[in-house]
Amino acid sequence: CEPICGCRAPLVRISNPRHVLYDRVRTGQVRNCATPCHSPFLGREQRTFASFWIGLWSSLCFAATFATVSTFLIDMERFKYPERPIIFLSLCCMLASLGYIVRMVAGHEAVACSADWHHVLYASSGPALCTAVFLLTYFFGMAGCVWWVILSLTWFMAAGLKWGSEAIAGYSQYYHLAAWLLPSIKAIAALAMNAVDGDPVAGICSVGNQSLDNLRGFVLAPLVAYLLVGTAFLLAGLVALFRIRNAISANPGGAKTEKLERLMVRIGVFAVLYTVPAAVAVVCHLYEQQHRDSWERTLVCGACGPGPGHLPEPGARPDFAVFMLKYFVCLVGGITSGAWIWSGKTAGSWKRFYKRCRAWRAGKRHRSPIGAGRGSGSYPKQLPFSHV
């Protein structure tokens, strides 16, 4: 029999001309047909697993990056360029994971769905919870990508151009300008163009979940550009690193250079570990934009008019594992950045911080009004924020 195309359950028909989405949405080229609040491709068990999976990795990412940022705040002088961008990359991953945690606490429907919970949000500039989750996940996710490019750049400046830490830090204001301005422009443009929409799988608000044009323009194009530029700096730094090794082997008295080499090797390994998830994320988005049209056509043109609750045939369904892999690689970068601080130096930093806290509390209990201003010189001098 011939397949019958139309807006059928579980898709949501928009029949009221006064509805805000009337004549504005389509699914599989069928007008006034909206995606339901939860993905029609997922069963109950898959939705439960998706919530668990995203909640697990977002929590681990937040914990790892929170430890990294906290360690930086108590010992800022320890983290100098060229590895300083790792701290800001961790900060971005921490806040991006917070967006997923907000969704986990508030619930799928409260973030990504319409007020009546019938369909996902389309072309949204609100409500406030959706916008907040979008800014956390999209803005800080893109800012983290820029900080990875900056990390590759500073690593190349140290390894390839032989720049010292102070010379690299002298341009820190430009790093911050690029890292925060570029994502700001994209986030503001997405809000101005009403490009924010609900994700029926993860239950967050982001860009490109319902529009392939927005997926290509706001997600795929920036990710590919950042990946190519960052990888170029990374490869150039690796070439320079091999040259440094050859120079060290020819110069037996280069102890200080060996110390710099160990630092650059750590940064290089970290950059590579971040590159692989970034490349996998691009592949997952390419898979989605390549097949989404056929998935939607299967929903609206099912064989012989299936009844309510019918799921597409297995051959036309998206691979559930690819979606789970996409969310995993978006969050695992923060866990990798947390591994950067797992060393004896971190334990020493926290021990010194604990001793300072105890000394401050003891001094506060025994301090007399006359000597209230004494003892402030015992605290280590923090790095000026102009070099952050």
C-alpha cells in the first residue's frame, strides 16, 4: 500500500490559526506539524537512560572543573602561560555542565517544552529558564572551544616561537577579548533571530534542534572552524617540539629546557585529548544534519497510516548511541581538564590554603583592636588580574 503523509501522533498538529506556531513550523515538509515534547524516536527506557547518562557526565564534569577552578583561585601564581587557558577552558566547561544540571533539576518539560508540554519550543527567545540553559550550554560551550584554540596558540608560541611566559601573558587581554566576544556575538545573534529551540532528547534549549540551517550556521560552522585552527596550531607546536628535542640531545647542559619541554608535552597531550572529543562532536552533528530530513519524512509518511504512538521502522530511526556519544564528548572535555591539576603540587596548594585559613581564624579570635592590622603581610601576593 502507498504510505500516507500527514501530521500523525505522536507529532503535534497546529490547527488553531491564533497559535504562535501556526504556519511557522513543519516536520518532514508537512506544514503546521510540530515535534512532541519528547523525541518520538525514543522509548521510555531510552528516555530514562538518556536522563541518567547526561546527568552522570554533567555532574562529573562540574565536579572536575570546579576542583580545577578552585585550585587556580587559591594559587593563581602557579598557573602561568602557556597553560593558563586550561583554567578558563575548565571554567567554561563547568558553567556549560551547569546548564545540563539545571535541566536535570528543573526537568525536561520545564526547560525544553511549551507551557502545555505538548511540543518542544520553537524559535524561542524565552521563557527565562530556557534562555538561561541556552546561555550556559551554548555560550560557554563555544567559549570553551575558543579557549582551546587559544591554548593551542599559546602552546605554539612557547614551543615554536620560543616565547617566554611573560611575553605570552602580555597579550592576555586579546585572548580574553576573542574568547568572550566571539561567543557573545553568536549567542546574541541566535536570540535576536529566535533561533533557540528545545532539544527533545536532552531536554535543554540550544540551537539547531529543529532547524538545519541554524545547526549549520550556529553550531557546525564554528565547531569546524575552531577545530581546524586549533589543530593547525597544535601540529605546528608538535613540529617545533620535535626540533626542541633534537636541540636538547645536541646540548647536554639544557636542564631548564628539559623542564619547559615536560610542560609543553603535558599541554600537547591535553590538547590532543581535547581534539578527539571535538572531532567526534563534529561528526555527530554531521550525522544528524545529513539524516534528519529522512527521519522526519519517516514520521509523517509512515506505512499505511499507523495508529497513535507508532514508532518509525528500525531502518529509518536515528542511532541512539550517536546521540549519547554527542552529549558525552560535549562534557568529557571538562573531566580531561580536571586531570591537569591531579598532582602533588595541587595537594600542596590546598595544604597551604588550609593552613592560611586556620591561621586567619586563629588570628581573628585572638586579635586585639590595636593589632588588628598586623599580620596581613604573611599572605602570598596574588597575580594581578591584568595578567590573567
